[in-house]
Amino acid sequence: MKRVVSTLLCLCLCTAVALAIRNESFINVIEGTASNMPPRYVMPLLSNGNLSIRFDTRGTQMVVPTYTADNGILWQGRRVGPPRDALFSFGHLKEEIACGGRDCGVPEKWSQTLDTRHAELRCENAFGGGLTVRTEIFVHAERNIVAIRKTFNTTQRLSGPVAYKLYYDLSAQKDSFVTPHRMTFAPLPTAGTQSVDIAYTAIGHRDYAGILTFCSDRPAQVDGHLRHLSLAIEVEPQPNHPESVCFFLLFSDNLETDDAAVQIAQYKQLTAVEGYEGLRASHRTAWDDYWSRLQLNIPDERLERAYVGGLYQLKSNATKWSFPVGIGPWSGHFFAFDETYCYMGLASSNHLDIARRAPEFRRKYLQWACERTNGTGARYPWETIEDGFEATPYPYRHWFDHVFHMSHIATAAWTHYLYTNDRAYLKDVAFPMMKECARFFLLQMCYWHPDGSVTLGKTTDLERLGAAVENPFFSSCGAIYTMESTLKAAAILGEKDEIFARFQTAAEGLRKTLPNDGQKYVPYAGCSENSIAVTTGMYPYPVLSTDDPLERAAVMHFYDERYKAGNMYALGSGLCPWYASWMASVLANYGDRDKSLSLLHEAAAQIGYFSEHFEINEKDVVRVPWFTTAAGNYVHALDQTMLLNRGDDVFVCHATPTEWKDYSFTLPCYGNMLLSVEVRKGKLRKCEIAMNRWSDSCSVKTFWIPDHLLELKQVSKAVLPLMEHSGNYYKFHLKSLSKTINVIK
């Protein structure tokens, strides 16, 4: 079994910004023989953030791979209800192929190609007797349409016509027809011979009702009985003269529209008029727009492939609500902890329009979070679904006692303002949440002691640290950052409230009592367990200085001992990929180029055949493929090595490997700015600072550039007087920005 990476021919994008990522980083190919599967194979994902489907090597859900989490066709938001609020499965696809009246059996050879640039899948299957079948699939980026094209070809005369039948199996089980619990399906009368409509209802978390349509672009024999719902066609491909047929699945219900029948009629019209290629063109346009936000070219194909895979994964799981850990994993539940890492990856790669869904989702349910504490701050659910309800599975375990997700919510909300400089957003969305999360920590979690000290009350920090402990480091850093950033937001907005002085006092007190053993910070007083928690004063909560000796010692201690506590759970023997990326972001703050690069390589080494990121991907432990937390952490970490935003400072190429001599990127800066950098032969040849598109103003920042990259004779006359040398950097203070500034002549 082997993995083959092919080269995608250069395509011309109709976008405003040229795509710098190498084309081959988007193409992921795997091939095999018969029904053999490579070790740890996971089916590739196609999703538009609404419909989420993994396809096997035949473009169906028939083949059982070595490792899978196949739930069939999932439709985000359609939930069975308590106690676990699982998503209903909307069936799966099967096929039968016969040639000359004989079943073709198992393919002799197969290959599967996922093009993450266009979110398209291609499966090639070679059967005995010379027949080959190519399957091309996409889930439309903007519509609930699944398009499937089957192309039949041969290099020799076949023994007879090819009879092909595609089944849409709506049963709850693959091997026998069992109506899914709480769901009903009823085929509707359909005019013509190319389509079948199925009315569906489901009584779950809410009452759902809609229409599913299964149709083709050419006359087919329709079997409308639920037990064998299918479309059958017959083709006679001649040598080197292939024949194609297209199938479509269309979805609409009362969670999408007030009239599902009208929307289905519109979808039918689209498929009839535009066909496969027309729909494909608009689908590609949407994905082209996504990739056009980014310019990146680095001399490390493996890191770049993991980066592209991460961004593909983030968009695929960007629901209209927020970012679950995956629409399949954990039934598409939303964890404020995990969605913040997704936010960070999307924001740092300049997908701020998508990233803002996370804070807006949390803002929508702020009132409920405040009612949870009877008006003494916001306490959001640890695990939630689309309407903001608590969705943590019962019986609750110790993670139910986390509180750091309130600081994650505040962090994403505040970070979005830092990037966009959008004052209206800060006032209407971010600040109300930040203030209530800060109020929660002040009134629910902070304890004042007789000696005047302040500590955080007992709470569960990271899972492997066990049940609730007093004054844990991670949660304390989060509380500090929440209260201090809320004070900054209040100052910007001119807000006045007597509680702000208490935020200041509490944050200062918590800083003084951060748990340590005299040499380094520790997860909590007396803790003997190593934990990544001690790194969180750098990331995701930048509350500590890089000059703080206790934090530096804690970071290096975890780095040195990382394989002893390399995952949130006591599983495996390595460093899980999302921890590796987390640590890469931490070390990027220190400008540690070698360790950041090494950690990024550790994370990238664990991506799957289709550049998918996992929760854990070791030889003996594989958990949760297509895990968006890992994808978000990785994307953000690689961005951080090239462009680090920290407060009012912007560090250019702060942790970029010194061995990289030729690379370029365009990434967003705090303050509504966009930085474009090009390094050639180890020297800065382009450094342009432009206004980003989120507001009509930019905030002042100080830019830091490593002196080994800069030749002063190349600096423009407008910038040179602003430059001063400081340590190993040249820095200049940008007071305002009304037009693009070229640092290099």
C-alpha cells in the first residue's frame, strides 16, 4: 500500500489575490488493491458546514475501512434530543455494478483523491474485464446539494452493457433496513423518471420536517420503495469513449426555510439548468474566495500541506452557528474551549469574517449564561448545541466543573477587536460578554483572604489533572486575562462602572498568587503532575512577560517532559498534534525558532492521508480524526512563527526558521492592518503594511524585524528615520496608516 501525491496543473483563479501556496499541497492521493486498506485509513470528508459526509474508496459508504467513524450523511442541527443530543443520520449510499449480466464484484485496483483547494473528491475503481469507474463528488459550498458524477470507461470491448444502480439507503443500519429511531420517511409522488422525493419528519430536540430529493440528469429506473430506494441506469461505454451520469441529493427542511418544497423546487431547477459543471463552477468560486484571503509560500512541503489541510478542515466545519470539534465527532457539539482555537486559526490566517461567528454565537446566548448564575456573571455551558442549551452528556464527569471556557469566550471576543479595530463590534458583541465573564470570575471564583491575598476557587483545570483543585494556574491566567482585557475594552468605549476597580484589584491579586514552587509555575500548589497548563501565561492568555523567569522555566520544563503528559487524557506515549501546535505557539512568543519548528514538524507528522488532523494519531492510539481543535491550533501556530501579534507589538518573522532563505506571506496584524512579507536569499525584499478591510481606522503599533533579515540600505526613506536598533531587532513605531507603507525600497 502506498500514498501517491500527484501534481495539480496550475489553474487560473478569478480572485483578487494570487494564491502563493504550491498547488501540490492541495492534492492528497491514496491507492490500493482489492478491499485492502492502508493502516489507520480514515475516509475523506466533504462538508459545507451544514451537510457533512465521509466517502469510502468507491464514493459511497459501503467499504468498512480499518479505522472509521462513519455516521453516514450528517446534517448539522438535526438532533435526536437528550441525553446525548446526537445528530440524526440521513442515510448512506450504496451501489451495484454489473457488466453483461454479471456482478462486477470488488475492484481490482482503486485510488482516492481529495482536492482540498476545491473541496472535491475523486475515486477511481478498476474492475475485471476492463471496466473502470470514476466517481467525482462535491458538497456544494453554498447550497444543500450533493453532486455525484459516475463515468464509465473501458479500454476493450465489454461483455455487455453496464447496469448501474445507486441506492440511497435511509435505514439506521447498513446491513438491514431499520427505520431510524424517531424519524419517518415517506416517498412522495414524483413526475418523470429521474427523481424521487422523500418527505422526512423527526421528533427530536425539536420537531423537524422537510424534503429529501434523489435525482439524476438522465432517465433512470426509479425504485421509490424505502427498503430499496434507488436509481438505475444502463450504459454501453465503448473503448476510450466513456459515458457519464450524474446523481444529486437535495436537502431542505424547516430549519433552513419556511417552505421546504419551494427550496427543493429551486434546487431541482438549478440541477436541471446548470448541471454538474454549472454547480461545480459556483462551488469552486466559493472555495476560491476562501483561499484568496491568504498568500503563503514556505520551503517546507510537509508543514505547508498540514497548513492547507488545517484550513480546509476549518472551513468544512464552519457551521452557520460556530465551530464544533467536527460535525461528526461529539455529534457536532460546540465547546467554547475548542471553538476558540478554531477561531484563532481562522483569524490569524485572515478569515476574520468566518471567525467572528464564534463570538457572535456566544453573544446571542449571553442572557441565558447570566441567568445560570442569577445575574452574577456569565457561566456558559461546557458543551452546547445550536440553541445554546447545555449538552454535556449525563452522567456528568469532572470536566463539567471547568470554568476556563468563560475566559476562552472572552479571549476570542477581545482578539477579534484587536484584529479588526471594529468599535461597533466591540460595543455590541464583545464588551457585554467580556464584562459578564469577568463578573463571573470576580463574584463566583475569586476568594479574598485575611492577609489581603486573592486566589481562585476550586475548579477542574485540564482533565488529566483530576477533579477540582484550588487556585489552578490555567484557570487563574484565564481569569486575569478576562478581567484585564475587559478593563482595556471599557477604556476604549469610555464605559464607567464601579465594578471595574474590583476587576483591577482581583487581577492584580491573582497575579501575585499564581502557584509556583519557587523555581517555576506549577499547575497548582503541591502538584506532581506535568501539564501543558503551565504554559498558558503565554498562550492562549498572554498575561505574563517573556522575561518572567518562572514562566520560562515552566515552559521549558513541560517541553523537556512533554512525552510524559503529551495528551489531555492519560493515553498514548507521544505528544498529541494539537498539544504540539499549542506549544509551538507558546515558544513562538519567545522567538525560539528551533523548538517551534520542531514542534510543528511533530504535529505535521501526525496528519492523515488526506492532510486531516487528529486528536491523537499514534501507532497504537488513534482518536478523533478530522479534529478541528488540532487544525485550528496548527494553523495559528504556523502563522505565529511568521507574524506574532502581542499587545501593541508586531513581531515580523519572530520565530521563522533561520534555515528558510526564501519564503513569503500575507497575514493580518492587530489594529486592522495587513502585512505582506517576502524574503529572498535570507534578506527582506518586501515588507508592505496596508489597511485591512474591517474598519476605517488603524491603531498604532510597534513593528519589530530581526536584524539578520534587514539591510538598512534597502529601507525606504520614509521609514528609515523611524528605525532604531534594539537587541537583535530593528523596530519602528507606526503612529498612523492612511496608505500602504513600503518598508523596503
